[in-house]
Amino acid sequence: MPQDLSPLWISLKTSLLATFITFFVGIATAYWMLGYRGKAKSLIESILVAPLILPPTVVGFLLLVFFGKNGPVGKLMESLQLDFSIVFTWYGAAIAATVVSLPLMYKTALGAFEQIDQNLLRVARTLGATESTIFWRISLPLAFPGILAATTLAFARALGEFGATLMLAGNIPGQTQTIPMAIYFAVEAGAMEEAWFWSIAIMVISLSGIIAVNYWQERREKNRREQRRTTKQGGQGGQGGQGRQRGQGRLIVDIEKVLPEFHLKVSFSADHQPLGLLGGSGAGKSMILRCIAGIETPTRGKIILNGRVLFDSEQGINVPSRERRIGFVVQNYALFPHMTVAQNIAFGLPKGISGTAIKQQVESKLIDVQLSGFGDRYPSQLSGGQQQRVAIARALSSQPEALLLDEPFSALDTFLRSQLEQQMIETLADYQGVTLFVTHSMEEAYRVCPNLLVMESGKIIQNSTRYDVFERPATVTAAQLTGCKNFSTAVAVESGQIEAVDWGCNLQVVEPIPDKLSHVGIRAHHITFTDDSSQNNTFRCWLVRATETPHRMTLFLKLHSSGSASDDYYLQAEVFKEKWVTLKDQPMPWYVRLDPLRLMLLQ
């Protein structure tokens, strides 16, 4: 053991100061770069990580030029007549350690922030949180494990810095000689025992911090797994409300947004009755919600909620998400994982209310969604259905004027989806604002929403009551989205008669024939089998193949002649299995009727 332990104290002093500086500078820089979209981003990124790539001696030389007597800092200090020097002092060693350890802190912290689900931040904004609140209550706590690891790595890097320190601070025993330099010069002097002592010391100090952080993270993950295993799944049922009188909410949307995939252009209004947005993936449904919530900015147009202008491109109005008073429930619910159920719900409550009032309102919301007693649990301890109910309770806690639901049942199994769907209907019956419900399921849309807006490629193709949309779809796409499987190109023959070209037959129709008729359609369960071949729209058919579901049979039929292959069919008919039992043994051909009242004339 060497008699002079000053390298230990100098190393600890410089590395701790360097870590302290890089902690704040690294986090601030990483968070700023996360949202920076300027043209100079690549250049700034390169400068920040350069000390990680360049040889330490080059970094030290550049620092020496910068802080030296003839450098910018040196000349500035001389002009201010400051009797102070950074070169060949322990401050120089601390600066060198800071510069070489900052890239590790920055890159690791940036990675930690990038791993945060952006839906959490978007939902927080819709709940009225400011950017500073989001940083301190969501981003920083969620990124903390990564930041802690970054701090440990930065400290270890600062502790082991040699080249840059030697160039800027030199090797002055008792003043600037750190442990790495003590090792180097001990080896040069042939003092191997002293070199071994300092090598072991620096390894123990560096590895102790890394091991401690790894152990903490492993224990933390283990505790989470144990909590998930021991959590009892329950409370799946629903609870109805008392059905308060509805408000007179009104939402007007008339926007365009140019996207790489398609051009979103929609104009519609919604009132107190839930409006369902039905369409396939990529139709633009979720983008509409994001524009209304203020998460995305339309290219042009306007959004008005209860007389308040939320967005107007001509007047330059774009109200921030936190001020729009809109509740948003996204597909994965975006519950804050580091907060309890009670804290999640309280996050959306108005600011400035007392602690007692917060507890009362949170408990009231938990009772409303039948989760009383779950306030102390974390999202990871909840089932999918429970998470969904907490997300809805949190969205409603901010007393929004509009509630946006983006496929809230997509992550649930069929049985649970049915239960929660009924509870959703009851919850919306009590809600007094505007509700938009996005789904790609025609059955969900029909059950939950009295009015439907059908979309395709960023355009509205039908906006009407659910009855009209399902019974009288305006286009082939609308008919497909509502479950119709049978289509044929069609042309008008005369009044009350059309030709179904693909089916090779003429059909009597009841509906007025539209001027731009393009197709005729009929739903599979509207096709009937008959023994009376004299009825109108009745044709001979042959069974090509059949598929089975738990309660129904789907029959693939060809009209006029038998099919030559499994895909040689015209129509799909659905019958209950009781009907199939009596039908399957009948000799071919069968007779199928396309009821004129059930035919859909499409444009």
C-alpha cells in the first residue's frame, strides 16, 4: 500500500464533480434532443458523442487549446484580470473527466427517454398536464432506472479517464495525479505492487457501483413479477349508473391533413349521442381523434367543441392538448406504470383541490367502474379489463367535454369484451359530453353507437344512423365493413329490374335504382332456401363446399350449374345448424331465393 493516497482523493473528487455536472447536463440535453426536430440535429448529435469516438489525447489537446493561455477561455480570464488557471489544476482534471463521460450519460439517458411509450405523454397532455409536470411526474420517474445506469457508467468513465486529463491537467503529485496516472507512472518506475494496489482500487470502486445498480434493477424486476403472480384477477363485472340527463355537447370537425399514406379530409359533427368511426386499418380513424385531442396538427381546417375553437388554420388558433378538456383512451390504455390506480385517476383531477377532495373523487370514480379497493394496486397488477376501466375513469376524472375512445376493446378476449362492452354502454349513458368511438368491428359499432361514420382512405363514405348504415350501405366498401360478403357488378335493365353480371341473372328490386349503380349485394344470412321455384329471384344452385362455425354453417353456392373447383362459387349463404341438418341430404340442385327486399343497390 503506497504512503501517498492523494490519487484516491483526487480521483474521487474529480469524478464525483464530473458525474454531478454530467447528470444534469446529460439529462437536460437528452430530453431536449428527444423533441428537437431542427436541421442541425445530426451536427449537434455528432458533437455530443465525439468525445466517445475520438482518442482521449485528441480530446485533451482540444481542451488544452480551448482553456489554455492563448485559447478563448484563457484570453477571457486574462481580460477579466482573473488570477486563476484551469490548465494543470484539479479543475482541469474534472473538466476533462466531464467531457469524456458526458457522451455516455447523454446516450444512455436518451435511450431511456426513447423507451417511454409516447401514448403516456400524449394522454397526460389531454389530462391537462404541463410539459414540466409531464417531465417530473412521468418522463423522469419512468426513465430513472436507465438514468441511474447512465450515472454509474459516467462515474466509472470519469474515474478511469487518463489521456485527456494528462493533456489538460498534467501529472502533478498531490494536485492532479489521479489513480490512472498513478498506475501508469508506477509501472514506468517498476513499482508493480503500487500499480497493483491502484488497479484493484479503481476496479473495486467502479465495479461496486455497477454491481449495485444491476442488483437493484434485478430486485425491482423480481418484485414486479412476484406482484403480478400473486395478484388475484377479479372485478370483471359492470355496474350501471342512474342515467343522468344528457348535456347538449356539440363537436364540429372540418379538417384536412396530408399524410404520406393518404390525404385525410373529413367534415362531420357529433352531439350527445356516441358517434362510431368504423373503417379498416389505415382509414384515418385514429388520426381524427389525435387531431381533435391536439396530439396531431391538421394541415388546414377547424375544430370547434361546444362553441370553443380548438383549431382554426386560417385564424392561427391551435389550443394545446392540456387546455382542450378532452379525455382520450388509447388502445393500450397508457396507464402510468409507476403510479398506483388511485394516482393514475388523481392525475386527471383539476388542480388546486384539497387532499380530502382528491381521495373522495378517486374513490367515487373507482366505485363507478366497480374497482373499489383497487386504488393501491399498480397497472401491472391488473387484468386487461381492469386496466381499461381505470383508463376510462382517469379520462373522465378531468371532467372532459369530449371523450375519445380508440379501439378500447382490441386487447381483450371475446368473453371479457362482451362484459365490458355492456359496462361501456352504461357509462356512456351517464356521460354528458360528446363521445367518439373508433373501432374496426361492425358488431361493436352497432351495439355501442347510435350513429356511425364509415371511412375509407381518409374519406367519409357514409355518415348516418347505424340502422341506415347496416340496412342501406351507400357503397361497396361500406357494405363490406358492415359484414356483407356477396357482391356482383350490376347494370339497370328497366324500372325495378337489374342484371347481376357476375351471378349471371336478372333480379327484381324494390329500392329505386340509383343513377350511378355499380354493384348489387346481399348479406349471407339473408339468402333463403325454398322449394317453390316459381317465386321471383329464385334460382337453381349447387353446393361447392361448406365451412363450419360453432352455431352456423357457411355454404358456398354456384348458380345455374355445379362448380368445377372449391373457389368456383357465386354466393355465400349462412344457415343455422338446425337448418343444415334438413338441407344437407336434399338432392341437387337446390333452389335459392334472393329476396328483393334484402338486395342492396350500391354505388
